[in-house]
Amino acid sequence: MDRKIVDVNELCVNDIPIVGGKGANLGELTRAGFPVPNAFVLTTSAYDYFIKKANLFEKINEELKSIDRSSDDSLTAASERIRDIFETCEIPKDLKEDIVKSYNKLFGKGKEGFVAVRSSATAEDLPDASFAGQQETYLNVHGEEDLFDKVRKCWSSLFTARAIAYREKQGFAHEDVKLAVVVQKMVNSEVSGIMFTVDPNSGVKEIVIEAGYGLGEAIVGGEVTPDTYKVDKNTMKVKKKRISTQKWKYTKDPKDGHTVKVDIPDEKQKLQKIDDRRVSEVAEIGRQIEIHYDKPMDMEWCIEDNKVYIVQARPITAVGDSATNETIETEAASEDILTTGLGASPGLASGKVVIFDMSMSLDVVKDGDVLVTTMTMPDMVPAMSRAAAIVTNEGGMTCHAAIISRELGTPCVVGTTNATNILKNGQVITVDGTTGTVYKGDLAKKGSSDATPAATQVVMAESAPITGTGVMVNMSIPTKAEEVAALPVDGVGLMRSEFLFTNYVGEHPMAMIAEGRSDEMIDKLADGISKVCRAFYPRKVVLRTSDFKTNEYRDMKGGSDYEPSEDNPMIGWRGCSRYVSPDYKDAFICELKAIKKVRTEMGMKNLCVMLPFIRTVEEVEEITAMMNEIGLKRSKDFKLYFMAEVPANIFMADEFSKYCDGFSIGSNDLTQLTMGADRDSDILGRMGYFDERNEAVKRAISHLIKVAHANGVTVGICGQGPSVYPEFTEFLVREGIDYVSLNPDTVIKTKKLIASTEQKIILDELRNLRNKL
């Protein structure tokens, strides 16, 4: 796009390269119907145009080369010179005229209203990087000249010291990160705040809302400690709250419109900022946004004239997991506790205190120190990255200190109110970012055989690259769901109902029905399913309905009365053939009712269904009718998938595609039936007949992917192949598989393999293109 200015309602989340993360997400929200103030965006083309007209980048590069990377003072000085270069250059006349036209559209020609001018970098708010607070925002901007000035200041903020340092640390080339500017109609907030759709510290699947009086900049900047409300995602009720004292707020001066700091009346300082009804309303908007994006989200919200607005949204870039992070397990005496606050970034670290204020050089904070300050500012990121832990007087779970600490993996406690007074320079302390506690000395973990110092880093799951191919996980045991959900996966690609029957029900379903215990079975199945859905929410969970063979069903309590004996149960009465049989249909109906209960009564709309071992289209039509009767109809938020494991699924993929949203390849059964090789036969296995890498099986998979994509449905794989054979995974990626679902222990290494394969594909395509040219 060459347009220099675009209205926000023309944008969507895919427009990050031209309008940055903030602009793209606001456009996405606007088009989806969420309450977003009107806005327009100066695109990266406007930024490029300004840079080119003023011939700036040559001067910028000279300043960047002059920086002494070992000195924060040198970095700061170079940043100031670069920003001066920006702010002394005039915006080209034709671009000014375009800005004025868009500004007039917000308020009407001849009227000058108030706007917020927000920076939106092209590498900002990405799923794998957060530029939180690095570029600048200006509130209550009024009039054309003020707007021009703030636009230039936003552009120049791409070269703040903190932004330069962060890009170099993360490996972003300076010339590759460009800046768009969002000009948004100003909301003069009576109350405002931030919302996460998962707890950013613990990873618990609950909505966390922070609220304070006035404009949200005080909360974002950590200048005040907000109220914190935690909302249960199932009931949407407030289950926990922490009410803070707020003595002042930022608001618009009624005289000249500038942002001013005003005192809050004594009688309001200790009150809950918004009532529980309003908390639930804000939480529901957040939940719907999370569903729309299909991922955990971080949002800024505000209220004016009794209406809630969303002024920013982005994917959450760093979430703690208290189950995998260390904490102090020794029974420390109460006198060892120096201060407490909010655990804002999990983990455990010890070090020497450095009490910092903004008059000091960042160079005073050395590697391994504990940074203690009233609140952190974006300029402090270089020092924060060296600190072993961070403790602040002010701030909540979503303040600058909390967000940056979680991304850095640095233990952090915020909102202590007194850390800078209680703690002393040079004092050795231990910070527990999980519980929000600061202790005397260098504490050892409970159970240690000697006084080993506490770890100085958060214990995090091994990092994994971002991939274009989706990566999901196979789930068996619901009690392990929280642990598995901590993996960097897109959801559950295969949850087997069989394990629910063996672990939660324990009896043959038809025997329970005969005893009048259908409701008991439905409740037990729903309980097991919901554990997994809740752990992974809002990520998708695909439940494969039961696929026991007759010999497996006979072994269940009461099973011998209902199951025939089959010589080859592997290709016998299983999967969908059971569901349409009058001898089993009632049991399948109970499964469907359990699924409906989880989705409707428990609110887990991330649950989808997959049918196994489908032989005919007629089966599908009959089962679909049964599902519709229960109230399980395919829709935007309820997907139906088919296992692709019978050759008929491959040959008739175009017909089956009409009844489903996607296929999931069961590579074990597909190999068995393509090769005519019993998967349980040791003889054939040793002879090499049972191997997913066989050319015939691979051709079947290639055909399925091609036909399915031509008919607008997806193809994944949930069989063992990708977890076992790296070369098979590479083949799938090259064929265009949409996702793979893996055993939990192979997720990280397979993601790395997929990322490597995708890079090879891109390089191959570039070479081919070059050869053609």
C-alpha cells in the first residue's frame, strides 16, 4: 500500500507491515464491531516519505555508529541527537494537507477536537516481541500545529535509547522497523485500565483487570497502584479483588485541554474504582476479543459517559507459569520478610540492592543487581535487562515494570509502596516474583543439601521458534492438562475420548445406560473434557469421539454382555460404524450430550469434535443429523473434523469435504490400510511393511492435502509419524500441511525442525525465482 493515510476501519490484523501493531489491531477490532474510538493512521509510507524528503537515514546511521555499546550514557546522548534531527525537520506540505483532511473528518471541517497520538511500530505487538512503552503516546493533542508536532515526536521516538537498545538485543535491524502513527479521537476517561485474558504472572486461565481513576497513562507507567480484579472465565463473576488507594489522577484540564494531574477527593481514594457489574461487562468484552483473535490478549480500556471503549489490543507476549517457576520453599521466619507486593513476574533471584531514581545514570545498575525504584520508565530498559530482579513501590500487574520483566524472564515484585524506604543500597535480598515477597539475604531453596544461593533466573520452558505451520499437542490424561498447556502450542489436536472412559467412567457405557446411570456418565465425561478445555482456553481443543475396538470394550466392566468377539477388531466394529448402530447409538448420544454440556453450561467454546474411522458419506450424514438434534451444529466457533485413516477418505476427499471443516490424518491406520499391513503384527513390522514413510502412504497424504485445500478445508495430522520421524515431518511441511499434533515431549524439537524446513522452502523459492529471472 502506497497510501500515506488510512482510516482505521479499512484496516485488519494483517496490515502490521503498513500501520504497525497498534494500528492493525485497532482496525481489526473496529471491523469486528468492538467499541473503538474513531481514528486514522499515518502509514509507514508516510514515515518513509518524511525520511526520504529530509534525507535523514544517512545522518541516523552516523549517530548509531558513534555509540559506545558499553555505556548507557553514550546511547542516551546519540538518541537525543537523532531525535533533534527528526524534530527540526518540517513535514512536507502535501502530507500536512492530507493530515488536516483526515483530522477534519474526525470532528467536522473547521472544528478542532482533542486526539490521542500513538506510535505504532511495525515490529510492535507481535506474538514474539513486545515493544511495550518504547515509542511514545501523546494525549489531549489539540489543533493542527500541535498535531504536526506530536506526529514528528512519535516518528523520532523510534530512536529513543530504550528502542535502540531493545532492537539490538532482539536482533531487529534499525532500518527494518518503521513507524506508523495512530491519531485517535480522545476519550476523556473517568476510569481506565488494562486487561489480560490470562493471568500474566501465573498463566491461570482467568481474566485479570486493573482499574484506576482518570487517564490510563498513570497505570501503564506504574505511577499508581490500581485495583486488581480477577474474573472466572466460566461464570464471568468476580472471584477475587484487591482494592488500592489512589490519591491523584491524570485528566483533561477544563480550561485549556492539556493533561493535568489532580487530587482525588478523600472520600473516593479508597473506594473500588468500578463496581462488580462493570467489571463483568469489561471482562466479557475482553473474552469476546480473545475468542475473535483465538489467542490470549492484552488490552487497554476506558470509560467515558458510562460507555466502555477499547483503545488498544495486542497478543500477550510473555506469560509466567507458577507451576514451572521456582519459589522459596523454606519456612522463612516472618522477620526475614522485608516487604511484600504483587508478584508480577514469576521466579526467584538474589542480589545486591541498587536504589535508583531518574537523576542517576543507568550505568550504576550492574549485572546481577536487584533494581529497586519507585516505578520503572521505558528509558530504564537497558538497566532492567541487566538486573537479576526488580522491585517497585508503585504499579500493578500490567505496569511497565511487570510487562518488561515478564518478557525478560526477570523476577519482579510491584506495588510494595515502601521498597525504596525499607531496602538499603548494597543490601543482599531475595526476590520471589511468584508470591510477591522480598526476603533478607540470599535464601536457599527448601530441601537443598547445602546453602546453595537461590537461582538468579526464572526457570522457563525451553523457547521455541514461531512457525507458519500450526503445532498442536496430543492429550491423553486430563490431570496433566495444566502441565501440557504450558508448552508453546496452538491447542490440542487430538484428545482421545477412550482415555476419558478408562480414567473417569471405568465401565462399559451401555452397561451404565442399562442401569439408568446415563447422567452419571455424561457428568463424568464432561468433567474430564472440561479440565483440558479450561487449561488450554481459548486455544482449540479437538476431542476425538470414542474409538475403542471390540476387544478393548469387552475388557471394560460389564463389557462382555455387549461386545461380540471379532477375529480382527482393528478393522471391525469401531468408530462411526458404532455410532449409527442401534446396539451402540445411545452411548454415542451420551458422548454428544457431554460435549454439549462442556460448551454451553461450562462455557468452553474452544471445544471442537473429530469423528474417527469414517467409511462412508452416508455414515457422516446420519451422524451429523444426530449432532444437530443435540444442538451441536457446525458454526464459526464449533468445528467438525474427520479422521483421515481409511483409503476411502483419500479417494473421496472432495465428497467428505462437504461435511467437515478439516481432516486430521491418522497415520497409523492409514498406513495399515494402505499397505494391508496389520499394525499389531510384529512380523510385518520387522519386515518394514508398516512405515508411514512408504511412498504409497505419502502419495495418499499429498493427494488429500491437494483436494482438501481445493475444497476449502484444512488438513492436519495427529498420528505418531511426526513425533517419530523428522524426515516425515519435513515432507508434511513441504506438502503444505496446515498443522501437526505431537506428543508433548517432542513439541520443542519438532517446532525447531518445522521452522528450519520453512526457511529452506523460502530459500528454495527465492533461488528458483532468481534462476527464472
